[in-house]
Amino acid sequence: MTNINHTTAISDEELMGLAYDDDTLSASQHEHLKECMQCQQRLAMYRQTLGLLHARLYRSICPSAVQLNYYCLGAMPEQERIRIASHILDCPACADEVAEIRRAQAQVNLYPELPASPLKAIRRIFAALVVQQAKPVTRDMTPGTGWPRQYRAETIDLSLHLTRAHSGEMLLLGIITSTNPDEPVDAFEGARVELYNAPGPLAEDNTDSPLLASEVDDVGNIVLEGITAGKYVLLLHLPEREILVDGLRIDLK
């Protein structure tokens, strides 16, 4: 039997570090590990435990693949969509998975775009505030009243929510839906969204550039980052019409 020098025995902390790919062992300790069956068994146990923990805990708070697929299809309740949209902003793994799902879904074009007609004039429609729901008690929501806010402009429903990212930055999250069954939400994909300081585009001599701008994604979501307190005008450039939300006051106190 090989004679092991136990003066070079490896501590539990050093073996756990090795299991985590943090190798701090000296050359003599590596030689000891090659010869010592007991240390090899301890290292194997730590690696097995690490694998079990990784399998159980990795992305344990992330939405499931099924939920992310339903999210990309826009086929889940509004509150669940808000929760997942907020999670994706802070989770690179889920953001990458959503991007991959959308690439796969884009290969099946269920609603081919019709060529735009230059003869159709763009109409500007003022959105009306139709519902002011009580704020749901969830994390990351800004203290205050009047949120979320529901607006309607003809067949378009726009739900606006204030939420806070983990970085502390305030976000204005919008969800667009249509009551017209022939107008799927992915028809709005890429539509430009602009946020102006009031009166913005309502002023006759308006030459201001938008304060913030974004685009509607393929499930009708809008995210405007870096919101501060103030009075704003929101302008959505949808196909064949513009939706204007006036008197959008945001108070972050």
C-alpha cells in the first residue's frame, strides 16, 4: 500500500473550493489527492452535492419554459405578463430564452403583413381614461395611487403600469390589446412609442424631440426606462393611426 503523507491532507474548505472550480491547492496537495482515496471520496461527495444543489436551485425563481412560450404568444393573464416582463428585465438567462422562443415563433408567420397603402391618411386619436384600478400589492411597485391606468381609443386598449427594476430605476410598462379580432397584437410590433414633456405634440409650434422612445414588441408590450416625476404626453404611432395619451401625470413620491 502506498504510504500517504498526512501532513499534506486537504481541508474541507479546500476540497469544496476545488469542487467549485476554485483550485487553491499546492503542488504537494495535488500529489496527495492523487494518492489518497479518502480525499478523493470527499471531493466526489462535494461535487455530487454541488450537482444536486445546482439541479434543484438553478433558476428556481424563473418562469418555466411553458410559461415563457405562453408569454411570447401573449396567451396569459395580464398580471402574469407584467410579472414575467419585469423578471425578464433583470434575468439574462430568461431574456436569452425569450429571444430564442421568438426567433422560433417568427418562422411561422400566421399573420402576414399587408402592404401599406399610401392613400390612407394617418388619424390622431385621443385615448380616454376609462378605468383607474386600485394598485395591486406586489413588490417593486411605486407607492401611490392611480396605477395601473387603463386607456381606450376606439378598438385599442392600453394598460399602463409603473414598476421599479432591481437597479432602482423606474419603468413605465405598457400593454396594448385590441378588441378587434382581426387585429392581432403582433400587428403592432415595431410601432414607435414616444414620451414627451407636456404639452409636447399638442403644442401648435411643437419642435421638441421625445424625452424617451421605445418600440412595441411582438406581444404588445412597451417598456420606457428612466421615468422621473412630471407631466407627460404619450404618443403611439400605430398602423394607420396615432394614439395620444394626454395628461399623463407621474408622481413618484
